[in-house]
Amino acid sequence: MINDLWYKNAVVYCLSVETFMDANGDGIGDFQGLARRLDYLAGLGITAIWLMPFQTSPGKDDGYDVSDYYNVDPRYGTLGDFVEFTHGAKQRGIRVLIDLVVNHTSDEHPWFQAARKDESSPYRDWYIWSKEKPENANQGMVFPGVQKTTWSRDKVAGQYYFHRFYDFQPDLNTANPQVQAEILKIMGFWIQLGVSGFRMDAVPFVIAKKGADIDKAVEQYDMLRTFREFLQWRQGDAIILAEANVLPKTDVNYFGADGDRMHMMFNFQVNQTLFYALASSDCAPLAKALEATRTRPQTAQWGHFLRNHDELDLGRLTEAQRNRVFAAFGPDKNMQLYGRGIRRRFSPMLDGNRDRMRMAYSLMFSLPGTPVLRYGDEIGMGEDLSLPERKCARTPMQWSTEPQAGFTKSEAPVVPVISSGAYGFQHINVADQRRSPDSMLNWMERLIRMRKEVPEIGWGDYRVIDVEEEGVLAIRYDWRNNAVMIVHNLNEKPIEVRVDPGRGQGSELLVDIADGSDSRADEAGVHHLYLEGYAYKWFRVGGLDYLLRRTQI
């Protein structure tokens, strides 16, 4: 099967089975509940669902501590329920991506239990051990301020084991050929059950050499090609979406110069500068990040997002830029996390300002790549800052004004539902917004439809157009003799800008995709656009031929 590059023009929706919909009333979301909401997701217009971890787990890190890669956690249902879900998604034209968490396992995984009990166990070398605690044990922690070390002593083994994340998540020795073979087996198993690919967790750590004697990160990029080749053999259109928060100069190492490694990567560089642009109305760093991440193979794609399930990581910004974002969107220490990020949901960060939120989502959807939404984004859900760390932004989906937001019949949901304040389910829920034509939900549905009708964004070449206003971003896309230009005003106040979409054929007429209104160039080919505060315009760029065709319709 030839890879049809479906991900180039997809709209991805990320959700946690645990907090999406509970069908059996035990307070925990499950696959039967998720299957019941497939028509809702299909109506929203998304084309792919990304599932956060749902395999068997002690649940100390929201499922990112896996104890059985080949099963569904009994709290969420059975393998049969999972297959029914993937079948239902396929019927509605929705693909399914699942989290692939193979940098580490739970310390309760049978592999680790066997490894710690017997030094001669075949699983001993599946993990990283040291007789003495390495001198660099306090370096490279993923969760500074919460995590104390990357090497902990196991009393049973009598040695120290390496864990890049929490101490209950021992790292796998991914350089071990047997571990790599097992990763392929895991991928093959879920492919057979109907998934279309994987969001691979912590990719730079997966491919890094590990050991007590490793002082500097050394990546084994060929491992990525092994994963890619396996998928192409098993199912030609299956993909890997990599979580890799790396510098732009190393992007090509993850994609592969010939596009033979990762299919997609999240663009953390653009994400962080986007939030700086929102905080400062200065688009220059964002434009610079778009240029820095331009180079990628033709078959590769970026995944763009505003907020994901983790904290908003601002580690790539300068200290001054990071402080500017903190001041704007997370001024209280309780809103910040790990000294580098903000743990809030997007809507409260912008104080629920509807125009500003819509402009920001329009901007994210118009960036060169594939948009990734998080459950609840479409209705503007909030967070519960009384919950620890990242849990505050992982509350149950708010479906209605029924008790527990319609998420469950139980009086004790697995995570408390937001039930008070402006973001309580009584005010923010799907049922109410479906009945309101101008709601965030119905607006988001229209935005998704518009994005799917503009494949130039996913496929075309792009360039940022200089409009001589630092608070306005204009991007032009060209693909197959079609062109679009999308303009966003990040300023609160109205502004008039001069825009030259590009000389030559296809530069005289701009037609707003949303409302059909025209903008005509002056004799110099320049458009004078008046933009309200937080306004956005999606233009098709057409010349005389386009104007004549449009007149005849």
C-alpha cells in the first residue's frame, strides 16, 4: 500500500479515554462511552483521534507508566471494546492514533520485576543499571522541582536504575536489539487492531544512548528509520507523530533527509514563539521560527497546537520572553510548573476573551502543517488549579448541565468535574453551545471545515509577507496554481496595513473565504486592509482569470 500522505491535510483531536465519557457509571471514562460520542466528533469535522495512554497501568502518571503494552486497562473496557471503537471511527472516516510510550515502563511491569529479582534474567539488560550512583544523577531531570534524581536505588536488585522521568518509570534500554524488536511487535499488534499510527512519546530520550558513563546526549537516529520501515511494511499509510522538543537545526535528523524517519513532529519552536506573540503583539520571533523550521522533506509534516496535555513549555524562549509570557498568561506561581511552563488551559489564559481566542485558533489552524486540537478546546474549557501538577488541565469533558457535566452517572468521577466559577459545567458545556449559533463550538466547526477546504496550508509552499506592522502576521501559500493569504491582527486595537501578496499572476484580487467579500489592489498591486482588533482574514488570491470565473458562477 502506498502512503497517501493523509496526515498532510488532517485535523487531529487529542483526548483521554479516562476523562471523555463514562458509559457504565463507575466514574471512569471508557471505550463504550467514547464510541457513543463518535457522531459528535464526526460532526465537529475532525479526521483523526489521538488517544492518550489507555493500556494497563498503575495510573501514577495518567497512564504514561505502562505495565502491559498488549492490553486495555480494565477500567476503560476490553480489547473487544477497543476494536468496536476503531471500527466505528473507520465507518465515520476518522483515523485513530495512539500513544506509544516506550522510553520507559512502569516499575510494576513484569519485565522490570523479573529484571530486578535476578541478575541473570533475560530482562536484566532491558533496563539501565549501575552499581554506584553516577555523579550526574541530579542532571537531565524532566520534572525539576518535583523530581530529585534520575538514578534511584532498587532494594531488590541492590543497584541503581536510570529513570529520565519519575522514579516509578524505569527507562528501557532502547539500544538493546531485543527491546527494539519488542517495540516493533507492540506497534504491529495495535496496527492489527485498527490504528493508523502512533504519537511517540519522548522521542529524543527513546533514541538517546543511556548509561552511567554517558555525559552528553548521543542520538541513535537510525532507530527512527527502523520504526518507519516497519510501519511501511505492515501498513503503508500508518504514521508516527513524534514528540520531540528539539532545536530547528536537528529537525532534519528526525524527519530524515529523504523523509525516511518520522512522518510528523510537533513544532514546539513555533508553539512557544506563538505564545510570545500573543503576549507581546510582536510577530517577529514567530516569523523567525517559521523560517527556521521551514526545511523538511516533502513527505514530512509539522503538527501545530496551542495547548496540549502537558504544561505549556517555554524553555526555548529567552528569559525575558518567558517572563513576558508568564506575566501575561500565568502570573501566579500556582499557575507555573517546573520553572519553565504554564499549566493552565488556553481559555482562562486569555480571560475567556472570545475574539482573542478565535483569532488565536484561526492563527494556529493557518500555520504550515496539521492542526491538533485538545478535547474541550472546542467549547473553551477551563482548569482546576487545586489539582496537582498537570492534572489541573485534565478534568472531565463537560457535556451538559446534568450532574457531573453529563460525563458520568457516578457521584465520584475519577477526576473532579469543574463545577464552580465561570468555567463550571453549568456555563461551559457542549449541549448549550450546540443550541447557540454563535457559540465557540459552532465557530470551531466552521473553522475546521474552512481549514479542510484550504489544502494549500498542508501541502503548499509558504512565505511570511512583510506588512510593516509587528502585531500583524500575513502568510501566503501556493500550491498547484492556487494561492491563499491569511492575515491575523494580534493587536487589541484596529489597524490598517498595506499588503502586497506577491507580484505576477494571482496577485490582483483577494476574496475572503469566510464571507466572500473582495479586496482589490491599487495600481501598485498593494492592498490596504482594515483589520479590527483581533481580526483574521483568510483570502483566496486570484488574478483576472479568477475574477472572470467567479463572475460567471
